[in-house]
Amino acid sequence: MTTETGISLSQPMQAFLEEVQPAIVGTIRADGTVQMNPIWYDFRDGLLWLNPASSRAWGRKLEPGVPVTLIMVDPSNQWRWAQIQGEVVDKTREGGEEHIDRLSRRYLGRDYADHREDDPRLLVSVRPMRVIQSSIEDEEAA
């Protein structure tokens, strides 16, 4: 079920999104083509949290209300994946540097090594609106 507030994700889907794995974010260019970029993300409070540098084209496209699609693929099993179609809720510089440190600790086990005052990080929240997935829901029954 989809509403203006998004969808509620199942427990197996939430657990999958909490695993450490890269995501591919898809945004729409001005000419209508799709741009796809590998990114770090985290999932909390029912939202996906992204962290582009201000200079990144994909991040500049993410404004509140804009649709965005992410796909996560389990690095140890390519047939275990989820596509999240969502909508940008918020985008701010506030908390961006702290968030990239959080993501770096999640993915690398240490704080981020390349903070740049001339290219500040942005904190972008995405509300899931639709999920397309492989057998993630079936794993709980196995």
C-alpha cells in the first residue's frame, strides 16, 4: 500500500536494508536519460539517508518531492536484491559532515577521510513509496 507518507517496509526488508551493501541511485537528467551512481546509504526511521557532496550532479537533482530509485544488491548473492522507488523528503547541509562520518564507519570502520570545506556534504532523506524485490520476503519462511 502506498500513501503520501510512503509505505511501511516489512521486517525482512528492513533487515535487508540495514545490511552493509552499496546502493545504486538513479536520477533523471535534464534530457530525460537516467544517471546511475554507486553510493553509500543507511536506513533508519523508515527513511533512506543519502549523502552526496555538493558538487555531485546526482545530488543536485535531489530536491524535496523529486522521485528517485535505488537498487541494493547483496554482494554475496546477486539474486538477492531490492529496488526502492521513493521520493525525496528533505535535503540539507545540516548534519551532512556528521552523516558521512557515520556512513564511512558503517562501510569502512573509520571516520571519513576527505572532508572538504569547498565541497560540503548534503544530507538527503528518501521516503520509500514502492518496493520491487527478489526473494527477501521468502527468507523468513525458510
